[in-house]
Amino acid sequence: MNYLSVENLTKSFADRLLFADLTFGIDQGQKVAIVAKNGSGKTTLLRCLMDLEQIDSGRVVFRNDIRVEFMEQTENMDESQTILESIFDHDLPELKALKKYNEALIDNDQDKLNECYEELTELNAWDYEVRVNQILSVLKLTDSRRLISSLSGGQKKRVALAKTLLSEADFMILDEPTNHLDLDMIEWLESYLSTSKSTLLMVTHDRYFLEVVCDTIFELSEENLYQYKGNFSYYLEKKAEREEQMQSTIDKARNTFRKELDWIRRQPKARSTKSKSRVDAFDDIKKTAHQRIDKDEIEISIKMERLGTKILELHHMRKAFGETKILNDFSYHFKRKERVGIVGQNGAGKTTFLNLIQNKEPLDKGKVVVGETIVFGYYSQELIQVDPDKRVIEVIKDIAEFIPLEKGKQLSAAQLLERFLFSRDAHYQYVHKLSGGEKRRLKLLTVLMSNPNFLILDEPTNDLDIFVMSVLEDYLQLFEGCLIVVSHDRYFMDKMVDHLFVFEGDGEIKDILGNYTDYRKNQKLEAREIKNNPPKEVVVKEETTVIEKPIEKRKLSFKEKQEYENLPTDIEQLESEKERLTNELSDGTRNNQQIMELGNQLAKVVSDLEQKSDRWLELAEFV
């Protein structure tokens, strides 16, 4: 059943064409992602579909009897509403009834409560209350009476996400749903959307998210839309095949172009004397021959300052803001070429830590010793601070006209921009005309151009497209200095770091060997061990230890007990199977059919794993 039909959609801004004659459809149950380089028009396309942006030409038709919900990157919310009022601001009868019920609870109006109780029972809407509480809890929006005006940008984004998920929409359109979510939230959302019955169209740069959730990829490139029926791994394989075929076509056209050009030059100047059909064909060949396939590669061997024997030493660091502890007697000595990832919940102090080690913020106690040869390159979450009326190439030339490379070579500012995926026509564009992702990329380039030997990257992948992220990863893998990364991008962290600083709260930091996936796997194993062997609760009274009498509760039936005992083994097998399938999907040796089959298997395993984990928790209540 077709939910969305788009025919010949064209959109431009002034003299810049974003896309032309796009035609595609999305069927019920499909989970589609749009990928493209920053500035290609992904967000504009979504806004055109929702009639929030005027189109030049074309036709957009949604099925009449479906509910469509759109979550934008920048949500315009009623600042006077509370969180609860905002997420209940829907036409759904169930949510309207729940809104009345919550208002009656706050007002302690017993008559209204009884009325709402009957209405909720008639609508069979009590499970909505459970869903509301679950989603608010996962997204850390538990103080639901806070005003929207008092929230940070990230909290507002999470309110918008909660509102969209609770809308029960048949078709959800999500623009960067993982932005401003911590790693736990992202993993929860990944599982939620994987098992959701809603049709999805989203823009996201999270590659694990694309791999697990999506079954179709749309690539917006060079004003056209390319469709791939498969997950992210399948898309990468097919994109490479398409580019290879395109390159072959271009090479043939160039050979023909040289021959035809010689013919054109040898003919009399008057066009009437030449074969008109051959001249017209020559124009088409010329257009194809002058095409170029951009390769997302950066090969920059910048000559950096040599690292000395002393790198960075942290001695008994302590830092707190009031009662909130950030660091509690933390010490560490960095070694050459060390690669550290930093993870922890939002507000745990990760960015503060980065400022402390650069002496940008004072310690309460302890000291930071920086080696004499160390040159920090710090990429922060703040937007680039330059004159918005400067051109892109001027921003680069303000740092240096030329960059020194290995073996006495050098690279001009223009060449460096090109290698960082700024095309020639973008060099003289004004900074204020750049998209958010392009500004991030320009800022990242200015940091790398400072020739650091100790890179500190705070959320470097925010607002960068998957193509730039791939390029950045290639660059960092060749980087000879030290690296500290704070990122919610699991794929990026897995590729870049050797060990993790885990901010556990209350000033405690654990140093864990391995990448993020290893860390999460160990976390789940530890959690399962605690569930299987819960500590016995004791009550101490007057120096006497008394075992607390268990509360009377329903006992498991024989069949349920057997099921409960078998579930941990089933869950462990499913997690192993999930890991195996993920590894096979990413090894790049499978053909199209095998990738499709593996993707379907992975989706089923994720669903089974979720169901069995929920069942284990349900039965554990009665053990």
C-alpha cells in the first residue's frame, strides 16, 4: 500500500538548484533513510514534502487516511507549555484523555479523576500512560511539569522526539532524531524504531542506526535521487558499483570526445556545412566527458611537531561545581599515539574535563603538566567564530597560505579545501551562506591546519554527513599524534579509540580497555549477572542483622519456571548471533543476495532479543 507519492519534484534557491524532477514512492511499513552531503538539500526536501517549503514544480501526495508526524531539527515549540502539555498536544483521543487525567492528578480533583478513570478504561488507554512514562524516563524528561522555556536546546529536541513517538503516527518523518541523545538513548531509540509498525522516512548520520533500522536508502546526489533497496551495507556496495560503471561511461565518452573534437575542428566553421545530428551528439558527449566523480578521500600528510618524551600528565585532579563532583582524585599519564574515547551521560562533565586538561578552566586541586612540544588542536561543539561576511578561502588563508607536508612539500589553501570536500565553486562562498554541516567542516579544517600533535575532538561528527565522517576517519587513522574523542557516534568511536574513560558520575572515572562496542557488551553481561544473582537485602537494627522477610507474591508455574531458567541462555545466543551477523555485514565480502538475507536475519534477531529480554524481566518479578 503506497503511503507517499512524489512526482517530478524540483526545488531551487535563487540560482542554486538543489534537486530536479525527483520521483519516488514510499510504501506502508518501509523504513527509509535519506543520505547526502551537507548542503545537498536533505532538510529542504523533508520540508517540501510537508508543504513547509514552497516547491518550484512537482507533486507530493500522502495517502488520505493516514496520520503523518514530522520532527524537525529545530522545533518551534510553545514556550509557555510544560513538557507534559507539549507531548499531549495531539488530536488522539487517548492522549487527550490522559492529559485530563494528569491535570486532575495535579489538582487533586477526585470527581474529575473518577470521570477520567472511566474515560481511560473505555478507550483502553492505560497502556498509553505506561508508554508516556517509559519514553519520558528513557529521554530523561522526568520532571514533566517544567516549562519548555526553561529547557536547553537538547532537552527541547528530546521533548519533540517524545511528542513524535507518542503520536501513534502511521508515517513518521524524522530529521536527525539521534542529535542531542546520549548513547543509551540512541540504542533505545534504535530498538524502538526497529520494532515499530510505523512507516519511517528519516535523515540521520548514525551509521549503526542506518544499518539496523532502515531497509531502504535514498541518496541525494548531484540534484538526483538514487534508490537502494537494502540497509546501509548494501547501499555502500551498490554505490561503489554505480560509481564504477559511471566512471567507465565517462572514460569512454572522453575517448570519443577527443575524436569528435578533432572532427569538429577540421570541419568548416559554418555549422550548416556539418552534420547537425553529429554536432548535437558531440554536445552530449562533451557533457558526459566533463563529468567528475568526487572521491571522498583526504590524503594529507601534514608535517606535525615531533612529540617529546613528556606528553600530558594529570596528577590527582579534583573538580566540583557545588555538590556536583566532576573529578575525584583522577591521575593519568598519556603515552605516544594514544587514542582515548570519553563516554558518559550528558552532564557528567566530559567537556569540563577537556577544558581542564588544556588549562582553560581552573582545578580545585591537583595539577596538569603539558609537555613542551605539545600543540593542542581543540574542536569544540561551538560554531566557528569568524566574520560571516568572509569567504571560505579567506578563512583558510588567515591561518596560512600554504601548509607544510612531509618530505619538504607543501599544500595551498585551495588544494586543502578541495581535499576536505569543498569544491572549487564553494571556495568563494560567504561563510554566512554555508549550511550547519559545512560550517562544522570548515571549523574542523581550521583546527587540523594549526598542525597539532594532540587532537581533542568534542562531538566532531555532529552535523557532519556520512561522507565527511568517512573522510575524517581516514585522516585520523593516519594521524601520528595523540587523540581524545568525545562522541555519541558509536561507529566512529569503534574505529578511532583503543580504550575509554567512562564518566560514571560523582567524580568517578573508569579506564576500560577496548572500544565502545566491547564496553557495552561487558556492561550487559554485568547487568545480567546482577539480575541472575541479586544481592540479598538486609536490615540492620541495633547491631543485629536481620534477613528481611520476602513480600508475598505470585509464584511461577512449572512451565514459567522452566522458561525463566532457559531465557538467559537464549538471550546470550541471540546476542552472539547479532554480533556475528553484524560482523558478516560489515566485512565487505558478500554479494547482494547474501547481504539482503543477512540484513533480514539481523532484523529478526534484534526483534527476538528484545522480546526475550522483556519476558525475562517480566518473569523475574515473581522469582
